[in-house]
Amino acid sequence: MSAGDDGIVLNFATDIGPTRTIIPINQKPRGGRWKHRMEERRKIKSDIWKARKETDKQRIGASQAKHTDFRASDPDTLVQKEQSQQALTTVDDTSREKNASGRANNAGFSSHTGRHIVSSLFTRNPEIPTLPQSDGQENRVSSNAVVDTSSFEGIGLNTGMLEYMNNKMDISKPTAIQQNAIPMLIGKSIQNLLTSADDIKNGEEFDVERVADVEHDIFIQAATGSGKTLSYLLPIFHRLVQASTSATSGQPPSRNLGTFAIVLTPTRELAQQVLETAQQLAQSMGSRSNWIVPGIVIGGDKKQSEKSRLRKGVTVLACTPGRLLDHLENTQSFVVDHLKWLVLDEADRLLELGFEETLTKILALLDEKAKRRVRVLGHRTMETSLELPRRRINVLCSATLRDNVKRLANESLHNPRFVSATRIYGSAEAAAEEAHAVDATEENSVLPMDVENDENFSLPSQLVQKAVIMPAKLRLVTLVAQLRNTLRRQPTSKIIVFMACTDSVDFMYFLLAHGGIVQEANDAQMQAEDLFKTLDSNGNTDDGNESDDGFKGGRQNAPATAELTLREEDISLNSSVVPGASLFRLHGSMLQKRRTETYTAFAKARHAAVLFTTDVAARGLDLPNVTSIVQFDPPSGVASYLHRVGRTARLGRSGEASLFLLPSESKYLTLLAQKGLRPDDETMEGVLKQMAKHEGARKAAEWQLRAGEVQSMLERFVAFNVTAAALARQAYLSSIRAYATHTAEERHVFNVRALHLGHLAKAFALREAPNQVATGKGNNTRADDTRKENKEKRERELAAKKKPKFKRGNDISEFAVGDISAYYAPRVKRTKDSSLD
């Protein structure tokens, strides 16, 4: 610095020694118990002592090094020392003066001194201390690096999960929908906005609102079987584990923090499936995920046990809407203060089942509880972890994009992104516009049906769809042939047979289990078989014109099969009609315990298995290794058809789906063609001929004889077995009522008046005429019995109220007549102190 023109040079310099670390000590622990506050104070004192000791060591080392002071009084000595170490360079005097004058002008020095110091850049420098490296610095991913979504490793998922999925779940590569959805839910788009945990500790502001705006809610639209469940579960577990392992302060996380993720499903079976997948992912993390506890709350279970689980803490919760709303309103120990993810799986099905109002209440309650968020002592790291979302992320999963689904998305999603298997859209309109770019020939369909333009359907390309058109009389035997043919091609196949009602499920399950049992050969049985053969040859069975005498004789001489009954405790039965197959049943009228056991047993089956079920298993269930779907009864809509056939050909595996139709229902194929779901035609004769060929038929015409033998065998079993007959009548009547419930748009295809009721009875192995079946034990009789029991119960209660009160013996009139015992009060047991003396 120059002071005027007198040439006086003032050169100020400060001590270059290490700066003493300033440690704030004014932070006092607050809240919690006195033990916690004492531990925090001891920890702060220990940190201060260690920091001061390290600073003292640095200052002592700096003083012993005797570094060169820029205020030295003898510059010539310094020049000689530098020359002796060969660190100086010989410079021409003229160039030195020019360089010196240039440096003087730039640095503010006077050029009149003529003395300059030229030193080496790499000698006598102070030692540079090694700074501690933050955790995870070496593995930090670039914020603008291109993400390789072709593999789970490229997406950046936890290595423990990847090894477990590859070894235990046989999943090595992500599906198309997972490649688009997982990076967004992991938070790859906000890496450049994240600051380190040290910055937050030092008091720097973190722009939560900015990150919250960048994190998007997700709408996942993809074909069924494309891996939507793992699309949201993998990011949830990945971020929870990352948040717990990157902890720098506070106590380790525990299940006491409450629920971090809620998955809402339309059915209990789908919730059970989500729970099993979550348990597998939690197990894959090892000890790092011990605090992550998956759980389930669904209807049918005991609420008290559910409350106990919620009180202990459930990190990832799978549930159904009604039970979740109940716990949110009535269970005070249900902690959702740290909820980070809300997933609505199968959102279109949730709306179809009438849960729209329930979902609205759930969202309102969660928003209200989030405003009253309570900070938990000792868990500051989990609350402020940058690995977790700054707000609750809502995820909607649906295979269709209808108006009601888009309305729900607009109400529940914040800054959403619509993810499909091909790309990511910024709005629902953009997704729907590209999804509905159908061929003009399909748009100009001649079907007299108003098809929703906002609905799009897609199925895996490896799925083989077939449609079999057959008369009503041949539906049962064609089903048996289809099952036998499939199991002969693939002996370990797992098949799902969809039916319209629960009574049909029970009947078909019982019939195919016991209908092929070899009966004892006795004279009465042979007479009954001859009678049935005669009736079959005369063709009188179509309209149920059997001889009453012969039918009664068959019932009287029924063999041991009449003792067989349908037992609720049986989870599976070995089939006598389809050899080598285990039969299962699943529907909504079963106890929840049996439903869970049946679902688990069928999913874990390693041999040939057939599941008879209603549409309760049509949505979202991922039943492993299902190779074939048979729709014995037509679905209630195109969306139901989509989800039924979606139980096979999942995750790139092959599969086939067969649809049974009557000749009057052939227009349904045109309806499916409008949506790009046109099945291939397969003839009934081809199915029956294939069965006859494998069973030793030598002539082509013998397939009719083989089919007749199977039908007669099943009809004889129903005639001889009381339980089978009752189940057959119930299934017959219930199927007719279910047939009449098709929507108005499909009623021109499925018209109950077009049914031949006599022929339809043959599909349930019945020989009675329709009017005789209606007077049997069907659902109407069951309802009448219930009403009769309730009436008798009310009469008994009324009679108990009118019964006269008991009186003491002294109060009885001497003129009383009748049974005097009715007027006495009940006797009192004599005590030890009482005496008659």
C-alpha cells in the first residue's frame, strides 16, 4: 500500500497459523427425559474437548516448522538460502526490473526499492491438513449423469435388494414400466437440489418448497402383469434404507416412528400379496432394515389384534379402504405423522366398488394429521433425511384411464406425471390422446353400443387369447376337456377358472373333485346305470323328462358317494375328474382365514393346480406360474375381461386365455375387437377331439362318445349325491340371476331371454326340468330358511317376555289351579351358616 509520494511502504500481514475452531456451546438439549438431556450434554462437552485438542496440536506443529515470515528484515539472506537449495532461477537484470515494476504496479508495491524476492512454489509451504470425508462421498452419483434404466444396477437400487431379487425371486431386469417409474420415485430428478447433511447441521437453509415442487406424484398406467407392484415398492424400501444408513446424528430409527407408506388395494387378496412382497424386500436388506416392519389391516380380521400391531408400529402398511378409514378415525395409536407415500393400487377398481367417498375421507384425514405433525425426540435424522421425500408422494396405479380415474388423479395428485410403458407424460390429456390413437377401421365399428372413448386396453404380446363357441349343453364337458388337454401339454400347469357367482365355484369345485370316483358295482347301481344310458340314448334328458321311478330307484340304491359333503376346513382336494390336479376355490363368501390359506397354498403350489374363483381374484393378484385362464362364465365388462386374462403371461412369461361363449353371445367378440382384444377362434370339436385322442380313441367319430361318457359320469354323481344335487341347483339358479346383471350396453349380447334353460341345466349336470329345479333347494330356499329362523327367534323372545314372574310360596292363593311349581322362585343354594334347626 502506497501512502502519498514519500515512498513509504506499509506491508500488513496476518499470522498464517491455523485458525482455532469456533464451537457453539450455547445449544442446550431440551425436551425428553433427564437421562437423554444428560447424555446430550456429555456428548457436546466431549466434542468440544476433542476439537480444542486437535487445534492445539496444529498450532504447535505450525510454530515448530518455522515458516518464512513475509515481514523478514533481511531479504538477501532469504535469496542466498533459496539459491543454495537450487530453487531460484537466474534472471536477467533488465527483465527482472521490468517484471518487478509490473508486479509493483499490480500488487501496490513501490518500484523505488529495487529489491525482489523470487521463491519456489513447492518449498517451505505449510502442511495441508487432511479433512474428514463425509459418508457416501465416494459413491455419490453425478446429478446430471445419464441413468441406465435397462438394469436395476443402472437405476441405482440397493445392491442387497438386487441380489435377493436375482437369487430368490428370479427377477434380473426391470420391465418397461419399471424403467420409467422407478427413477422418478427414487428421486433422480432432484439430485442437483440436494445439499449434504453437514450443511443442514451447520444451520444453512434448505429450500424445502423448491424440492417439494420438483418431486412429482405419479400415475402409473400399464398393462396388467407388467410389474406395477415392484414399481412402487422398490423405491420405497430403497429410500427408507438409504435414509437409515446415512444417519449422522440422533438415535437409530425404529418402528416407533409409525407408518411411512400406505398401500390401498380393492381386495383383501391383493393386500395380502403386497404384504408378502414387502416382507421379501425387507428380508433382503438384512440387519439394515430390521426397523422396517410390513403389516396389514383388512376386513375379516380382529380389530384388536390390528390395533396392537399399529401401536407397536407398522412401517409399510397394506390395507383395504374401509378398514383403513376405521383406524384413522378410531385408533389413536395409529401414527401417520411421518407418512411419505400413499399408493392407490388398482384405482379404477377402487372406484368401481364404490370407494370414491371413502378415498376422499382418507385423503382429508391424512392431510389434517400432517398439519398436526409432532416431532419425536431422538429421531431428528429420519425427519430431516434428504433421502426421504419432503412431502407425501401419492401414487395411483391403474390399467385404464377413465373419466372417474382422471378426476381422482386431479383431486389427489400434486404436480403429477403420467407414466406408461413407453414414455412419461405431463398431463392425463396427453397420455390419453396418444393411448387412443386407434385404427380408423376399429373406430367405425357397427356395434350398437356406446363405447367410452376415454378407455384404453392393452395386454402382453405373448398372451394367446382364444374363444370357444359351444352350445349350453356342452359347456361342462368342454371345460373338463380343456383342463385335461392343458395338463397333458404341461403337467405342472396352474389354471384359473373364472365363474360368475360363488355357488358356481362351490359346485364345480365339489363336482370335479368327487365326480369321477369309481362306484361299487352292485345290482342296484347297474340298473341305475342302464336306466341312465337308456335315457341318454333316447335324448330325453334335455328337457328333464326322466322317469320318476327310475330316478327314485337310483337315489335309493346310491353307493357310498352319497356320504361325501363339502367341508369348509378343506383348503384343496385332489381331482378325480382331472387326474393329477389339486383343486382350490376362492370367493368372497369364504371366511377370511380360509381365503388367506387358499391363496397362499395355490401361490406356493409346485404341481398341477386348478383354482375356481370369482372376480375377487381378477384384480392385481400375482399368482406365480399361472399358465392358463379359462372364463367359464363371460365377464361383466371389457375391463373385467382385461383383468381376468391378465393373471397369466406376467413379467414376460407366456400364457393362454380361453373364453367360453354361447352361439347367441358371439357378438361379444366384435365388442372385444373394438378394444384390440380380439381372441383367436377355437372350435369346440377341436377341444373334444384332442381329449378323445389322448384317451385312446381310434376313430375320429369317437369324440362324441367320449364326451357323452364324461357327461353321463358327472350326471350320475349329481343324481346319487345329495350335496352335489343341492349345490348344482343353487349354482344353476344363481348363474341365471348373475347373467341378468350385465350392463345395459351389453344386454343386447347377454340377454337372459335368449337362454335355453333346459340346455343350461346340463352345464350343471342336472337332469331335472327347469321348473323342478326352481322348487328345489336354491338360494331362495336358503333365504326362506333364514327368515323362518329369525321369525322363530322373535317368537321365543316374545314368549319369554310374557312369562309370569316367579312368586313366593306364601303369596300363592289357595284358590290357584294348575301346576303350582310354575309359581315358585328358583331355589337358593344353602350356605354353611344357614340352618333349619
